[in-house]
Amino acid sequence: MSERPLWDGIEGIVFDAVGTLIKPEPSVASAYAAAASRQGVELSTDEVRERFGVHFQSDEVHAGQGVWSTDEETERRRWRKIVAGVLPEVPDPDRAFDELWDHFSSPRSWRCFPDVVPTLRALEQMDVPLCVGSNFDSRLRGVVGGLPELAAWVDHLVISSEVGYRKPHPSFFRAVCDRLGLPPERVMCVGDDVENDVRGAMRAGLSALLVDRVDRAPAGLPHVANLTALVPARLNGR
Ligand SMILES: [Mg+2]
């Protein structure tokens, strides 16, 4: 993709977190399988991955506030349901939930993708206003603050549980633009989820770019293979 269309009119960027800047390591499936195993239930990571794919899609909304609404308690309830759905065999589901909630609270359970540091460094040199916008809960502050590559960003987080709405709700993107101090047409959303990060952002008036690390972007959707493609060539050592 050429430099001009990517940056045309763009003054600020919001990055999605999970799958875009950070990934769980070990994998989500491994962490769930280990939690099951500690209660004597042996499951393959393939089985867990398949179940997680099903249950992660189920939405949980803040009562009375409609689709994509959320808060801390809603997120906790949502994850409790996901854990119970993925690991129905464990004798103590509350224990499994507590262990997994704590596991994913820890920065030690997450890694930055290798393209994150060079990209952020280059964009910071360009004085591009940046923030991280994530469907997550307050645990993300501890995760980002505890990862040396991202620690400086801990004050630049827009988190769904705090906004009150999850992506792709337009209120989430309004909160992002407010944080950046820019109108939507000046902001680009960069993320790995077609609906939450790209189509939802576009409906809210932002530009958007899919980070397609696994080469399965739908035809016609603007995408890059990794984050370094965001950096204009003159800053990219080319
Ligand atoms: Mg993501």
C-alpha cells in the first residue's frame, strides 16, 4: 500500500490491544487447558480453542443499556460465563474462573509483537497522537503498565469497561476521538478485528486499517501485514 492514501488527512491513531499490540503467551487455549488440568480434567488445546471460539462470541450487556454496553462487573460476568462454557467439566468452576482471571491480569502472561516497538518509536518521532483502544477491563492497565515496551502508554488507554461501551459501538470511538482531541475524520483505527476495529470504526467516521497477521483479510478491506507498514518510508530505513 502506498504512503499517501494511508496517511491522507490522518493526524492520530488508535491501536487495538489484543492481537494488534499484544498476544497471550502461553496461548489462551493452553492457559485454559492448564486450569482444567489442575482440577484433573485433561483437554487438548485444539478442543479448548474450538470451544473458546464459540463462547467468546457470546455477548453480555449491561442490563438496561443495550447492545455492546459494558462495565467492570459486566466484563467479569461475561468472562465467568466464557470460562464456564469452555470448561464445563471442571468440578470447581469458580476456582477455574479466578485462576484464569488472575492469569490474564498479569503482564507475565502477555507479549508484545516484535513490530510494536519500532513502529511506536517511529510514530512518536513524528509526534503523531496515539492511544490504545481496547475491549477489555481495568486489568489492561496492569498488563500494559507491566510490559516494558508499552509501560509509557498506560495513561493513553481507552478501555471499554470504563467507556461503558464495547467496540464496535460508536460511543467507544467517540471516546477515542475525545482522548486524542481530534475529529473522527482525522483518526485512524488500527486493529486485527474486521468488525470491531475496521467496519465499526468506519461507521463511526474514522479511517481504519486491518492488521492482517494471518493473511485472511476480506477482499476490499484496507489492510497491512504488520504494524511497520504504518511507518512512512522515510522513517522506515528505506
Ligand atoms: Mg484485537
